[in-house]
Amino acid sequence: GASYGHTDNKTALTVDRTTYSVPVNYFFAIRPKVDLSAGLTYSHTDVDAALGDSDDYYFNVGAQGEFTPKLSGNFDIGYTVRESDGGLGASDSEGTIGLNAGLDYAWTPKTGFSLDARRGFDTGSFGQSTENTTVTLGANSALTTALGVNASVTY
């Protein structure tokens, strides 16, 4: 689905920004519980300053579903192009490998592990373009039907 975000900074020298994204994906079933995909996500970031705005185009391929009886989730990998209006008439274009992954592994009926990985462009507090990579590993276990524990580590 589409997404919208607004950051309102209260600190001097930092900028407010608004971002929205619209994905378009085509899914093709290859097995009853697994789909392949190809897509494009368009994102626009408005920076409330003379620093300029940016448009991102993420071209990707991926898969989603139940890959094995214990492994399920979704992932896509591709290439992101960021076209920035550098403000005051300047413009810039840059690219990077993009990634979105959310995988779950059911080790036992009560215990599971998860992997979440993201890579792409973002806009920093000062309006600068940044490349971000985030990896989160998690574990969860049901102690009873009403009580469980979980832990995760993010880098």
C-alpha cells in the first residue's frame, strides 16, 4: 500500500520533511503458496527549505509466500535511483542497490526467528540524502497461550 510520513523538527538548523510512496507490483503465482513479483515504487520527499526535494524510483523483483513449511515471508531486491533537486537550480542523480525483506522461520510450534532487512535512500535531519541499511534479527517464544517473550537486535 501507499505510505505517507511527515517529520516536524523543533531543533534549529534541522528541516521538516514530508515523504510519500506509491508501489506498483505485479504478482505471478508459481506454486499454490508462493508468488514471484516485479515492481516499481515511486517516492517523493519534500524538504521544507531551499535544500531541494527528491524523487526515488525503486525497480525490484522478489517473492512472497510460504517457501517451505517452516520459512515464510516476503523479499524484494532491486535498484533505486534518487533524483534530487539540490535547491537553487542544482540537481543530482545517484543510485544504490535496494532491498526489502521480512522472513519468519518457525523453529518449533512455539518458537520462531525473524529477519528484517532494508536498504535504500532516506533524507536526514539537515535535508541531506543518506543511504540506509538496517538488519534486525528477532526471536520469539510462546510460554503459554496468553504469555510470550521476544527479543531482537538491530544493526
